[in-house]
Amino acid sequence: MTTFLGDNETGKSTILAFIKYMLFGFENATTANQNFNPLDVKTYGGQITLTHENKTIKIERIKILRTGKPSFSCEISEEGQSYQLDEASWQEFMRPITAKVFSEIYTVTQDNLQISTVKDYNADRLDQEWRMSATTGTVALFDQVQKLSKSRDQIFTTTRAAKKPINQALTDIASVQEAIEKKTTEEAALLPLMTKNAELEEQIKDYRDQQTSLDDLINQSKHKLSFLAEYQEYQELDSQNLSNILSTEEADNLRRKHALHEKYNQEIRNLNQKIAADSIAIENLDTPKNRFLQDEETLEKFYQLKLEYPKAISAEQQIAQFKFSKHYLIITIIAIILMGISLALKPFVAIFFLIIAIVSGISHYKTHQLERQELAKNEAVLADFDQKVAYFNDMIVLDNDSVNTKIENITLLEKELQELRITLSQYHPKESIEKLSALKDLDNAIFEEIPDIDTAPKLLEQWAQQSRDLMRLTRLKEQLSKIFDLSIVFNGYKEQKQLDQQVAEKTKITQELNSVIDEHSRNLAVINQQKTDTTLIDLAAKLARKKATLRDYLVDFATKTAEIKLIGDVMQSLSSETLPDILHRASLLFRELTNNSWQEIYLDEDILWVKNSRKQSLRLIDLSTGTRDQLQLALRLAFIQSKKQEFPIFLDDNFLRFDKTRRLNFGKLLQTIAQDRQIILLTSDQDFTLEMEGTIKL
């Protein structure tokens, strides 16, 4: 709840207009709009900040007086993110609230609460206006009905209102019809000549009908002759025997089998070339070395050497180690030499070296025995390995090489074997021969089914030509059947001769027609000379115009009547659907405003009644002016609540005719409503605002 308190001309109306302009855009100053343009500067506008559903919305509009389009910016911030809206998106965001709804519904003023200030207001009309205001929130529809009714009544009310447009049009039509009857009587003397002219008109019509018929026949003949070349082509094709030598399925099968035959021939040629090339390549590879490498015994030797290779390497390494393992003997010799040197100097040291010499000698003896055994064993392994390697003596040079060198040479030989196998794997003469035989069998099967398969291209070309001719014949038949009777032979020479006769006949009829037209024109000139300036034709045209004018008035009258009925039907529907809820809400608000003096607002036979605390029901015309204001305020607030739009209510000194108690009730009511929606009150009443919180003084 926010109250703007200020005296007159302190800016309350400007604040309300500013809020409206920021939300819905600037309005040009007209007879219906106040002018809020500043007096001293050309640029004006401002910025407003709104909050809605955890959104912060900043809107800015700037306008330069009488020039340019107003600027608009709208930034919406939500959960740390912000984005911009253009004017169209902002208007969509605000729907269904518009500038009109803002002014007529959500802005409550003394003016738009007061239904009428006319003292002699009709009670029934007042009930209608209040019921429409309660249902729609404004009296706009009622005003529209009044405007339509007034406009409709200007067109027609009763048959006695002679100045109404419809009655005037009927009078004019009757006058013109009377003049037509009079003119018809005057022209009765011209009846024989007019009768003759009528006969001439019939003759003219007959001649023109004959012309039309001849034109149709001439056009038909010309049309047929224009297709003479196509007809001759059709006859030529129809005379040929176009019964296809092949059906479509047979042609497709022949084309497919010929393609297979060509494919098989190409593959057979390729296979013969491959078999010949493979045979030459295999013959070149049939060397003694290659036969040796592919021998099963050679493969077995390769396998055995791979198994024996680790043991041979180990035996070779151990034999080499035995040749150099003389350390015990060296230690013994050194100990004896040192013992001889020490014997002359220190006998005790000589004894120590003697013991070392004896121990080393014994160790050397034992080690030498073991080495001889191992050496014999390893030499036997090497001998067996060399025996197996000797199988390859003819292929590689194997002197006194090491085991590794021998294995490397044999590995190279095995690699040659692998390469030979890879090379031989590329040649499959047997497989190619089998495939060649199968292809020949397939090709022979085609020859058995179609012996003349080699002539298929020529046969297919003949079939294609016949198919094209047959398709052309079909198309020509379909086209020409709409023009010719194909069951009868068309004779172009005869048709041309008939066309010439029809043209000559048309020329003759044209001459006769022109003669009749000349006679009719002469008679018509005589008739027109004897007529007055105002002829029946003019009167008929005038009558048609008067009838058209009457029709326009009737359409306008019917349209306005239909619009009035449509608004009435809509109001009746709204009264039954939404008015009960609005009246229930309004009754509660009205009761609170009047300290329970008035208990209920209800509708009975389309009349609004108000029931007081003594159970007495009064019509609206019987209420005081201040009570009517309070009733209308209750209806307006009830209408806003029923629509459930989250939009603020703006009140601008709408309680001027409230007494002190009801002003207090009004303040409490606003505080209650402000718990659910924003209320902005603009007032100059100092006493009223002292009881309210959230007051801004201007």
C-alpha cells in the first residue's frame, strides 16, 4: 500500500500518467488525452523499476517532442542473469493488460466510477448500464449499444417517421414507379413500330445465333485441320503392326541376360589372361632351390633347428667358458711362487701359502674333472646341431661359423621360404580354372535359354523403337479422340471444302444481319424522336439506383440491429457465467464499506437490487450519490479480483463523496486488499492519509 499525498497541481496526475506511459508507451495529446509534455525542454521520459515473480524489470522510454520515434529499453534480471525485451515482447509479457484496460479498469477515479450525472436518468437504463459495468468492469459496451441504437434509429423507427432514410427511399421508389407507368402509357402510341422493332430484334438474335453456330462449326473445322499432321501420323502408326516382338518383362529379361552374358565374357577373358600369367609365373618359380625350400623334410629341419637353437647356444657358451676357467691353477702357481719366496724369510708365511697351494690344486683337480664331463656333453649337443645344419650345406655356406651365424643364415633361408609362399599365394590357377569352368557353365545356360543372345542389342533396339511408336500411337489416340471420331476416317480435303462453305454462309448471314440492324436502327430513331427527354430507360436506371440506396439502408439497419443483439447475447452469457461470482465478491466488499448497512447485491430478472440490513431491496436509482460511488467501487474491485491478474490497482481521489466512517472503512478495505496485491493511492485528503502507512508527500 503506497499513498501519494499532495495538494492540487503537485503532480499526482503526472505520476499516474508517468506510470501508464512507462508501461504502455507515450500517447499523443488529443481531445481525449491530457498533454504531459514539459514546457521548457524537448526531451522527456524516464525510467521505472518493477518486480514480478522474482524478476527485476527496468523500463526506460525517452521521447523528443514532435520528432522521432520514442526509444524503448527493457531489461529483465532473474537469478543473476539478465536479458532484453523489445516492445512487442514486452506487450506480450503484459497481456492481457493494455493501456485501455489500465485506464478503464485498474485506474479508479471519481469520473470513471460515476455512471451518469444526468438527474432525470431512466431507472431501467441505469440498471442496464450498472449491470454491464459490473460484468465487464466498464460501461464501454453499454455506450457502444447506445451509439448503435442511436445510429440505427436515425435510419428507421416507424413507418410514420417520413424523414427517416428508409421511408424516404420507399417514397422515392413509389414516385419513380408512378412516373414509369405514366411514361409507358405515353409510349403506347408507338406500340406498332415498337412491335416491329421487337420482331427485328428477334431476327437479329436469330441471325447472331446462326453466326455463333457457324463460328463454332468453323472453329471446329479449323481446329481439326490444325491437327491434320498428327492425324496422318496416327493413321500411319495405326496401319503398322506394332504388336511388340517382346513383352516388357521379356525385354527386361533379355536386357538383363545380355548384360550377364557380356559380364561373363569379360570375366572369362580376364580369367584366361590370369591363368596364363599365373602359369608363367609359377613356371619361373619352379627352381631347385624353391623346390628344396618347399620340401616337407626342409620344413621339418627348420622346425627342429628352432627347437635345438637354444640348447646349441647354451652349449657353445659353456664350451667357451671352460676354455678360460683356469683360475684355480693360477692361484696354485702364485701360492707356490710366494711360498718359495717366503720360505727364506718367514717359514710361517711359507706354510700359509703352501696350504693355499694345496687347496687350490685340489679344487682345480675337481673342477677340471667336472669341466671335462660338461665339455663332452656340450660338444655332443653342438655336434648334433651341426649334423642337422649340414642338411642346408648345398643352399648356404656353413664353415666354422658360430651357432648364431648359422641360425642367421638359416633364418634368411626361411625368410626366403616365407616370401616364396607369399608369392605363390598370389597365384591360384586351379581356383581360376574352376571359376572359369563355372562361368562357362553359366554362360552356356544363357545360350540354352536364349540361343540368339548375341543379337540382343539389335532385338532390344527394335523393341525400343516399337515401344516408342506404340507410346506415340497411344498418346496420339488419347489426344485426337477428343477432336476426331477415330472410328471414321477423317478426310482433310472434304473438311476444308466444308469449311469454305461455312465461311461463305457466314458472310451471307452477316450481310442479312447488317440489313436488319440498319432497319432496326431507323425504326429506333423514329421511336426516340417521339419520346421525351426522360425516357423509360432513365427512369428504370433511376429506379435501380433508388432500390440500391434502399438496400444499403436496410443492410446498415440490419447490421446495427445484429450488433446490438450480439452484444446483448454476450452480456446475457457473461451475466450467467461471471456475474454471480462478481456480485458475491462485491456484496462482501460493499458490506464492509457500509458497516453492514447494505448486505447483498443480487440480480433479479436482469435488474440489480441492493438489500439492506432490514432485508429491504432497493433499485440503484433509489440510492444516494455517495452510496452509488461505494457500490460502484465494490463492483469494480470485485471485477478486478475475479480476473485474478497480478496487476496493481491505482486509486485517484475516488472517495470524495464518502463520509468519515466510510472513508475509514475504505482505508481498512484497501489495507486488506494490499495484503495480496499492490495498491497505489493518490489523494489530497490530509485527514484520510494520516491513518495510512507508506505515505509519500509531494
